[in-house]
Amino acid sequence: MAKGLPKRTEDYSLWYNELVKKADLAEHSAVRGCMVIKPYGFSIWEKMQSAMDQMFKDTGHSNAYFPLFVPKSYLSKEADHVEGFAKECAVVTHYRLKNADDGSGLVVDPEARLEEELIVRPTSETVIWSTYKNWIQSYRDLPILVNQWANVVRWEMRTRLFLRTTEFLWQEGHTAHATRQEAIDETTQMLNIYADFAQDLMAMPVIKGVKTESERFPGAVDTYCIEALMQDGKALQAGTSHFLGQNFAKAFDVKFAGKDGKEELVWGTSWGTSTRLMGALIMAHSDDQGLVLPPKLAPIQVVMVPIFKSEEQLNAIREVADDISSKLKALGVSVKFDDRDTQSPGWKFAEYELKGIPIRLAMGPRDLENNTIEVARRDTGEKQTLDISGIESRINDLLDDIQSNIYQKALNHRDQKTYTVDNYDGFKSVLDEKGGFILAHWDGTAETEAKIKEETKATIRCIPLKSKEEAGKCIYSNKSSKGRVLFARAY
């Protein structure tokens, strides 16, 4: 174990919490339910943000920014939307404080009550669709393809760093279209972008699917999602894409004149991912020694640790290291040379192992004589001594191999923890003894879905898009079923 890190098998929750703190990713703030994302944690989020942002722009989206505050009347306009978010809303009622008459400190000034209360944004559909009403007059104004990077507030009673906090960072896309099919195509396109990001960059396999009506985003016609399986056998929703139909266009009277001059309601979508992806990244790959970061998202992909006893030795190693570093940077590889003399090489090795740096290079006087360097990979712990000549291409290839290996390991884990069951006793047994994804028949009713959740704490994560129609009997009600759905206990 690294620096007192608990073992996953003994206490997975404690392991996660301690790893987040010990790896310098985040910590609890003085504000209940909120977190401070520390520089190293934020540098990983920036890598995620940058990659996703480019994927959005490559598909024609532009970034904008909308207000943090939402008038309460806006939230009330879409019935399902307000019902879905009402219990999580933080409400601003006054705009000024004053000194208490008895000198006890600051109090709310009762004369400074807002005419209309404001909601601190839990999501931005309402404020954005009220804006789109001003932007859209004719078919020439469509489509609108907008994304915003922002913070949101959803009042949480039980919080956990990255996974569930009162305030969190995210991106939310909001698009407007002339036809139903265009909006559906947008919804599925963004779902696929999320899946590609998760699999290609996070090295995290996901299952694409559609949510049941009970699990649907408030105000959406359909909600699509990507679901990932964590090492403890629990599922984590890693991204959602919503087909909004014309619900928000109706609520805010957003219409356009078509080519034939006829006035029609606009079709909409929204889609989002958040800093919850940081939690997914940690739980999908990391081990008892610390973080395991996929190279494509590691802020530092290669760290070089010199082993020296004198300034002369350090300078000789640095000269070689600088040459290797410049060649790696030319290949787009991020490199750090750690020549601090305040910590021992062994301490540095443990530190970078904890922080999940994909490749560690070590060089001492003997390596200089032999023209070699020690190469250690974080994912397997394997070490090898290689010739310095051509080392940059070897390392570049090794980074690709690490990325692939991390994904394959996560995929193997998911496959091994995915079960098919045909009866309720078997379902409960797998949940309690093994965890993981369970493919089982469901009769399609919200009543059965609620009963299973109440009795087992398992939810229908999604109806997989690749699922085939298959006649069967519901595991709970024994009524007829047209196909299997994906169940799991989840974060």
C-alpha cells in the first residue's frame, strides 16, 4: 500500500476517499457539500475538458455562457422539469445584508427582498430556451448548436468528492432544430461522442442505452446514456443526452417560420457530462498503490527521476535527460524532470506511483556509463532497462500500449461481471454476492421497476441500444417481456 492507502477489497469507499485526498485531487471545503478541486485534480479535468471541447467543436458546436440565476417562474413553466428539480433547488430571496440592531452581526435586510425569487442554476434548459425565443424567427436561424462550460448547484444531503457534490462543474449542450429527425440525430450523435470519449480517452468501456420513463431527465421525451462499471461492481452513469421534443419550445413559445411560411414549434436537445467523470476515472482503473491514469488524460505522461550524489552527477544526467525530454516533447509527450534534492528517489517513485504517472524513467551514474535508462510502467509495474538510443520512440509506443492495456483490463472486468439471470432469486443472489451488470427481463411497468429498486436497491441503468428483442418472462412479475434490460446498483 502507498502512504497508508486502504485496500480496495477491505473498504472500497474509504480507499476511494483517501485516494482522492492523498493524490492531491480534491478536498472538502468549508462550505458543506462543496469541494475544492486542487491543482493536480484540476489539471486532469482540464485535459478532459479540452478533449471534449474539441470534439464538440469538430461537430459544429460553439461555446456560450448563460446566467447562473434562473427566475423561479421559468422553472415552473415545464411541469415535469420543475417536479424533477424542485427538491434540489437553492433559492435566492434577498439581495442585501445589514448589521443587526442588537450588534450581533450581519442579518438579511427584510426590505431587500427580491420581487421574484431566483434559483441558482441546477441546469439551464429554462433560461436558455427563454433566450432562444429571441434568437429564432425563421428556419434560417436553425439549427442552434450551443454548449456551455459552467457550474451548477443541486442541494445534496449525502455528498462524496467528485461523485456527488452540491456544486459541481460540467458542460451542458443545448441545441434547437427545425425537425424532429434533426433533433434525434443530434441526440444520438452526442451520445456517440460521449461513448468515444469514455472509451478512447478515459480507457473506460461503456454501454449505450436509453433510460426508462422513471429514470428519464425531467422534461425530456427520451434520455440516452452511457453506463460504466466500476471495480466494486457498481454502475456509474457517465453521460446523458436528451431528446427534448418540443416540450421547452412549448413552455417558452419558441417558434419559427418554415420555408413555406408556416409557423412551427422548434425541436430541442440537451446533453451533459460533469466532474463525476473524475470519479469514474479513479474507480475504473486505480489500484491499492494509487491512481492509474490513461496516458491520453495524464497531465504528466513521463516523469524522469535522476539518481545522484553530487551536483556533477546531476548535471551529467540532466544533459542526457534534456535531450530525451526534447525528443519526447517533439512527439507530443508531456515530460517532467524532477531534480529536487529535498526528497529521495524512493520517495519520488512512491509519489508518482500514487499520482498515476504512466511512465517513470530513472537514471543514475551507472546508467550514464552504460548508455541505458530504467523504464517503469504504472499499469503493470513492469520495469526494464533500455538503451537510450531511440528511447523516445519506444516510450511513445509504450504509452499507446498502456492506454490499450488499461482499456482491455477494464473491458475484461466488465465482461466478467456481466450476468444473465432469469429469475428473481438468482437476481438477488448475484447482486448480493457478486455485484456487476445484470441482464434480465422486465415487464415494462414503472410499478415493477419501483418494487425491484425498493427491495434490492438495484435500478434499471438502461435499455441497451444493442439489445435484441427476446421473448421472456419478467423476473419479478412473471409477466411477458420483449427483451432484457440492464440492472445494477449504482453511484
